[in-house]
Amino acid sequence: MEKSAIATRNNPGRVLTIAVMTIIAGIQMFPLIWLIDFSLCNSNELFTNGILVWPKKIQWVNYFLAFTNGNFLHYLKNSLLINTLAVVLVLIISIMAAFACSRMEWKLKQAASILMVMGMMIPVHATLLPNYVIYDKLGITDTIWALLIPYVAFSLPQGFFLTTSFMSSIPKELEEAALIDGCGIYRILTIIIFPLMKSSIVTVSIMTYLNNWNEFMLAITYLSSKKWKTLPFAILEFTGQYSSNYAVQFAVMALSAAPALIIYIILNKHITKGVALGAVKG
């Protein structure tokens, strides 16, 4: 410990790097600190001077109103259900597609791989109108499919890219040995491929979940009733219902961000590890 402290003092460059990284981390964390600070204040205190406010009395009632009013729990349930289904479908399709394109031999596999990856270059908002017309003709607007289909479609290219990069590093000899022992394709996937791709699977799951969690444009375009509306609609409703009570609105925003933030904090090391392994091994 003493040697480390002496080395730090004798290395100005390292001290400067630590100081810069600390400042950057503080700047990145400030919006979250500001959001929580304002959510615990009285609305009248928000108009005082200063960026942050020290509340005279912590207003836990703001979070109580956020939970009890505005269908918050209903929207939270919808977000959890839709995002979980999207993650499961993205994992299944991307792993099977990656196996087909990296392990199986067929004429159009190169073209299929390019088309899958090209999906990352298509802007989400460019598909709003054509998708709405298609969904309207199919009669699936204002249903769970109106969100689930685009969520899966726009998450697949990234999931396919990561799983393909990781799968290419797995020795083919393992699969050949399994084939000799009488395993079929699906058994090879479940027994051999899945366990070896744990880091990649966790990474794709988290990134898909976080990318779709706060999505609002697709939801507000395709949904009209409250049945399948997701969590961002809670913020919209509270903005109208509590137009003069800004503290409650901040509490709703804090609650909406909390699930994704908790997931990211807990599983952050898996995201970093999975992306790094995929990049290096791909």
C-alpha cells in the first residue's frame, strides 16, 4: 500500500489521469444526482437559486404519488413483459442465425450475413410510416406485436454481429466430436454452444434490454390505448396530470430510469467483458 502511494505521488501523469477520469465520472453522474435531488424537494423549492437544492424536508410523498397515480405499475409491467420477450426472441434468432452463417455451408450465407449487419444502418424513425401502414392493414396496431416486432428487428443486427464474432472463435472440433457421438444441431446448440457463449449471451441480453427500455417514438406511434403502453407514457401522463407539480414529475422520471440503471450497475462487467471478447475473438 505504501509503495503504491509513493508511486502515485512520483507519477504526475498518473495523478492527472485519475483526476481527469474522476471529473468526467462526476460530470456523467451529475444528471442523475440532479434528478434525484429535485424529486425529493417540494415544487416551490425548485425555483430557488442554485443548480442543486437542499430540501427542508425530504418529500417521499412524491414517490408515493408516482406509484399510486398515473398507471405507473401498469406501464412498468408492460415494459418488463415486452422487453423480456424481445430479449428472448433476439437471443434465439441471433444465435441460430449466427450458427447458420458461421458454421453451416450454403450458397447465400455471405449475403445473408451482410444483410443482417446492414440492419444497423437503418434509422428507426425512417420506418415509422411504412410500418404503421403495414400494421394497420394487418390489424396489429395497438397490440403487443406492434412494439415487439420492431424491437426485435432493430436489435437483431447488433445481436447477430456479437454472437457471430464470438461463435467464430469456438473450435469446430467440439461440434465434430458431438456429431460423431450422435448429437443433432439443436442438441449441439444447447449442450455445447450455449454454455461457451455465456458472456456473449449476457451482453446481447443487456444491450437489447437497455436499448428498448426507454424507447418512446415507436410506442406513441403504434399504440393508442393504455393496454400495452410502456413506462415512458407514465412520464407523459404525469406531465399533464401534475403540470404544476414538477417534483412529482422528477420522481416519476427517477423511477422510470431506476430499473435500467440497476440492471446496468449489476451487470456492467458482463457488458464490458462480452463486447471485449467479441471484438478480440471476432
